[in-house]
Amino acid sequence: MTSPVPIAVVGPTATGKSDLALDLAERLGGEIVNIDAMQLYRGMDIGTAKLAPAERRGIPHHQLDVLDVTQTATVANYQQAAVRDVEAIAARGAVPVIVGGSMMYVQSLLDEWSFPATDASVRARWEAVLAEKGVAAVHAELSRVDPDAAASILPTDGRRLVRALEVVEITGRPFAASAPRIGEPRWGTHIVGVDRDTAALDDRIRLRTRLMFEQGLVDEVRGLIDVGLREGVTAPRAIGYAQVLAWLDGEYDLAEAEERTFIGTRRYVRRQRSWFRRDPRIHWVDGNTPDLADATIRTLDETRTLGER
């Protein structure tokens, strides 16, 4: 029996990927595999727009709530765990529906990214720069030696900026050169991209940001501080969480924390859009389309038919 072919639903934040993935899983007999790096963390729910268990329609979800906030999320570890999940789902005869917008995580899973070796001394040197001069200095250096890598990594994500500089120094090539060439995606995965008109998407981001603060993001951050959020490497740099932590530290008022969260999310969306639009394998759909799941299934069916000719 042929294993079901996975479907990946990718694209910018706040376009409606989660709803589409749920609809597809429901109609096709699927299970969800998360590919949003910050949704890996237990307790980071409001600020990541993570679906609550009651909103998951009884559909199994994988790669949610698998890390404590003190642990470091890595692309390599995610890749290994998610591959096991996808293949186990397909072996059960269900359709793996992969959903999220973490760019390098998507590429690692669908393109079998083989990660470069590490050099402890090189990494330690850049970590020292990060500690002494701050994340802006590290980001500026990566922008100088590898602008594409700097554009694809959050400027607040010191750990990944350091890793990119390490790879560039070790290999003498851009960070992206270690990535696989775009070809047939692993498992023959059908990749769907969801996007919306820019102005409409900005409105959705602003509304989502406001609701996060109204629905308890500050209390969520305070609770996570009690279990080690500040000691984490990756989690405290997440958009929204970083801004609330800065407000708690007295850097600015709460209204500015909300505005900075909106601006940071909007900036991240622009990077996601640029990254995913370079991938010719993605079949794009408008998140505002009525009956989007049906339209997406028709698009995939047409693609299969053309591929068989």
C-alpha cells in the first residue's frame, strides 16, 4: 500500500495557516505536525497563537509542547523528531499535515538539510562578542559577511546569529550554502503557501497582537519567569515575550511593548514572505478565499494531474 503523501502548509504569520491545516486534516484524515519553533515550548501559548487542545477538533497534534522554556530549540533536533512523526503518521495510513512558518525548520524537514560540523573555539569567540557587545553587534557582523543569512534570522536571536557566523567562518561560504538545493521535497510533500493582501494582513497582525495582550500575555510571561524563562536561550527572545520582559524590566511602558510586538511581527512577516516566495515548489493560495480547504484540495488535485501527464 502506498503511504499517504504529506501536505505542508507554510507562509507568513497570521495568514490563517492553522485553520487551513485543521480543515485539511479533518477532510483528508490527517494528523498535524507543528513546524513553528516557538510552539515547541510548553506554556508559550498566548504569544505564539497556539491552538488550545479544545480547538484542535480531536485531531492529533505533534511537536507541540515538547520543550521547557529553559531548553534550547535547535533545527537539527527538530528535524530528527519531526521526521519520526511524519513517517509514523504515514505508516498509520493518515495524511501528515505539516503547518508553520519557521523558515529554516521548514527547509530542514522538507529538504533533508545536513548540518555543518561545529567548532567550539569559533563558537565561543562569537558567543563572547554576543555577551560583551550585544546581539546588535553580532547581527551587524553577519549582515556584513552574509546579508542573506542576516535577513533570514531574527535580529534578536543571538544563538542562531552566532551559529551562522560559525558556519561562515568554518566553511568559508555563506550560511545558506550549507542548505540543500531546492529539488523534490522529502516524501514528495505537497507544499501550500498561504498569504494575504499586505494591508489586510497588517490589520490581522495588529488585532492578533492586541488580543494577545488583552487575553493575558503579561500573566503568561510572569508565570514562565517562575519556571526559568529568563534563563532560556531561545524562548525569551520570541516576539512578544521579549517585549513583555523588557517592559517588566522598565525599558518602556506596556503600550510600547504592544506596539513593538506588532512591529516585530510585521517585520518577521516580511522576511517570511521573501523567504517562501523564492521556493518555486509552493502552490500559493489566498487566505481570504471562501472554502479555502476545498480550493486548496482542488489546487493539489490539479497539480497531481498535470504531474502525471
